[in-house]
Amino acid sequence: MVIRIIFILFFGISALVVQAQILDDSTKLVYGPNTTKYIKEDNVLYNDLTFTVIDTSSINSHRWSMPEKTEYRMQDLGVSGTAIRPIFYQVPSLIGARSGYSAYVPYYKSIHDFRYYDTKSPYSRIGAALGGRNRTYVDVGFNRSDSSNFNIGLDYFNTNSDKQLSTKGRNDRLVRNEGFDAYLVYFTPNRKYLVMGNFSRMKTKAAEQGGIDISKSPDGYFDRNANVFLENSNSEYLKRTYHLYHQYSVNKGLQAYQILDRSYDKTNFFNSDLTGDLSYFDTTYFSNTATNDSTIFETFSVENGIKGDIGPLFYSAHYRYRIYTFTYGAGESDTLNFKNTKPAQDGIEHYIGGRIRYDFTPEYQLYGGIDFNLNGNQKLWGKVKFKGVEGNFVTQQYEASFMERAYLGNNDYWVNDFKTIKAIQIDGSYTHKLKGNTSFLKPMLTFSSFTDYVYYNKEAKPVQLTGTNTILTAGAKFLINPVRNLFIEGEGLYSTVGGDSTQAFPLPEIMVNLNIYLHGINFGGNLDWQIGIDNHWKSDYFAPDYRVSTNQFIIQDTFNVEAFLISDFYVNVKLGHAFVFFKFNNIIDAFTGETYFAAPNYVGKRSLVDYGFFWMFFD
């Protein structure tokens, strides 16, 4: 009853406030979503200066956590903001030196995701998701143009989640993920010169609980008072990047460009009192009472290139110079002779490569690219688009990461001499339009092959396979509009792994998403609403466990993460330029008192109520 009252008050007040904004818009405001457009750097790189209008649909605005946004293609530890990994295996974007830390990187805003705006007027936005048991997300942004040629922007975001287990009360944080960025774009009036750049920073602080200790939880995993393995462990991850792109156009057929990047990544793991946690970590190399491990990875790169359009052909060629430094916290330690056996921490990489795009017709495009690291690694990729058909191909040889090659901390140690890794990934899809303008069926197929693949084994140590393993994922997306306002949207995926070491690639054999909802637009487009039930299901599999001291996901074969249907009821409403949503998470848990496992010993989201808003301002 209390939830119902809150729901009615929240939406009632929001409707009244926003209605005033709608009336004001209709009588005074000149600017709005149709005058606010953006472009991304990849478009500029390919000489496509078409700006995109911002999306103002209410569809699926209730999905605010990372697993929900990716349709559960990512595995976290059951609470928003925790360590996360892609479920379906991907080839790394870099073929050279990498740190090997990625558990919090998906929360970081990539340089390819920055939107450079032409707003005509000041454009501000503020959004927040307020989840049950003090799980929150905030996203705030501001943009300002002084002309059609110049725009600056600022963003701030944070994700906060309280401990759901073994908590001391409200504001006893499990994870705090906070970041901000600034960016700008400038065109000269004749468009001969363009510069765009950004700065971004994110810091994550996480209490690493190690999951539920069932031996100390007599009422089982789903007891809200279950005990956890660790009380004194914490991780920190700090990432900063500086990025600049600029180009000068001689004519349509020739432009010169330059890209500068600088990045800084720092990781820390602390345990202030190991006395009661030694059974969890098994081994100590420096201290039996406390742990303080850290690493730093820094890079600087400069890419110089030329590009242009010759008829239907776009071309580019580049040379990239990259410097990197990886600092082990215990790098100079005599323990296990680590200072003499670890790999070289500093290096310089030289790359040459290029890109092409050929426009046979406006509906038929062919892309391709090649990148050579002069130390011997390379990447070749291609992409084709043709009347609903889309295909992608990439083959590459790349280095194992620093973390995989060597590490010494208080609880973990290894030194490895790994061969380079080879990967091939091919995917294709065909979008077939069904009756009406919205319905479609989209069959999909992905084939991946990994040779000499490196992964973290059951002992939480990196090992290299010998030979080749393959992954095949087949499925389809669909959207059906059988009657007015009713939509059925979803996808089904089937995956199989082949080779001699299939245990290194844990995947659910079947994954299904099904979103059934009513959607309508009324009052001249001022009211946009969606009401539905969002469902996700995957089959049993041995989902990777999480090693807190190294921030790595590791394979395991003792804890079967059983199939479970996650069903969320939601209401999304857009009134004018404001969005509000209400969501009741995990309906089944509300009736059974049992939920799913996000990872071994980590339970997923419970039957909680979330609500939130997103508001855009154009003056």
C-alpha cells in the first residue's frame, strides 16, 4: 500500500510540474530536441559530418544498471556498480601493451562514446535513478554553443550502492563509482580546420566482500542477513584520459589529421586485517596481518595521418607512436626474485595502418582497415552493409596483458612467458521488415576462434591454452506489433563451444530476453508512455568467479549458477522534455523469497522498487 501511494504521488507531482513546462514550451521556447544535434569522432574521421538528433523516446528508459542496458550480456556481482565482465567473448581493441585490469572499465566513458554537440542554445540534462536499499545513479550534463562552430560540454555521474549484506546501516557503501568529463568541438567558419577533444576521470571504491559464506549463513544464500567471506577488503580503481583530435582540409580528397592520447590507470587492493581472512586467500608473500597492493599503467600516443574522399572511395593512412609504462607495486622486491624475472615495464610501439570505405550505393557500403604493430602483431578488419545485411570480420594477433604475464602481490604471484594470442571473429545479421513500420525479424550469427588463448584458471592464475577453441552463437532478435499499442520484443541466443579446452570459455547455452509492453504517444506528442514486463532468462552454467585481490574473473567448476527467470514490471512516462519511470524488480523473488546468482556466492537483485527521472532543458 505504501509503495502504491508513493507511486501515485510521484507520478502525479511529476505530471503537474512537467505540464507547466509543456505549456511554456508551446508558447515561448524556440529551441528543443530537434535543434539539439551531435556528432561523434568516428564520423568525423570518416568524413561524415552528418549530425544526429538526440533520442527522446521513453522506450526502455527503466533500464539503468549496466547489465540491464546491455540486455544481460554482462555479468556483475549482483549489485549496480560492482565488478563486471562481458559474458560473450570479445577480441581486445588493442594489439599492443595492455594492463589487464578491466573489471571496472565498462563504467568508464570511452573516447568513442563522446557526443560533440551543436545545441543552438544552452542544453542541460539531469537524470537520477533511485533504487531500493540505497542503490542510486546520477547523470548530469551541460552544453553551450557560442555559435554553430563551437560547443563545450561538462558531464558528471556517479553510482552508489550500499552493502546489501553484512551492513552497518544506511550509507555503508559497497561501491562508489564517480566520474566527470569535459569536452569541446570547434570548426572554422569555412570548415577547413576542426578540433575536438575531451578529458575524463573516474574513480571507483569498492568493498570486496568475496560473496556469501554459506558455512556462516545457516538460513541459506537468500537470507537477507547472510554472512560474507570478507569484512576488511577494499579495491580502488582510478582512470584518467586526455584526448585530442584535429584535422586540416586541403580539399575534399586530402586532409591531414592528428590524434593525441594520454592515459593513466591505477589499481589498489587493501585488506586492513588479514587475521580472519587467511583461509580465503590461502597464501601470503609479505604480511600475515595486512595487504596493500597497487599497480599503475601509463600510456602516451600520437597518430599522424592523411585521409580523403576520391569519388565513392574514402581512404586513410596513419603512423602511430605509443609509449607505455607499467609499474608493479612490488616490482623491486627480492621475494621470489620478482625484480629480475618480471617482464620489461617500459616500451615503445610503432604502428602503421589505414582505413577504407567504399560507397557502392547509399545502401551498400564496404569498410576495411589494417593496423600493424612493428613488433609483429597485427589487426585486419572489415564491415559490409547492404539492404538489411550487416557483416563484420576481424582477425588479429595480440600480446597477453601485463597482468597475465607477471604479478606479485601479498596474496598472488606468477611469472609467465606467453606466446602471442590469435583470434578471428565473424558476425552477421539480416534485418527483415515485417508488416508495418516497426515490426522486424533479425537472424544473427557469430563465430569466434581463439588460438593460444590466456585465461585465469581455478587457482586464480593465468594460464595459456595450446591449440584452437571456437565459439558459435546463433539467434535472432524480433519486434512484433500484433495490435495497436501492444509490442512484443525480444531475442533468443544459442551458444556452443568447441575444442580441447572448452572449460576456459564458460557460456550459458541458451539466453532469452522478452519484453512485452504497451506503448503510445498522445496529446500531440507531448505524452509518450510505456508499460510492460521485462524478462530475462539464461540456462545453467558455471559462471566465472571473482578474485578480489587481483580484480579478475576466474573459471570454476563447482558452483552451478542455475537458470532463473528475472521479470521486472515497469512504467515509463515522458511528458514534454521530462521522463519518469517506476520499476518493480524481480517479481518472482517477491513471491518465493529466492533470487538468482550473478556469480558464484553472489546473489542477484532482489524484489526492490526503483524509480527515477530524466529532464532536459533547452534554455
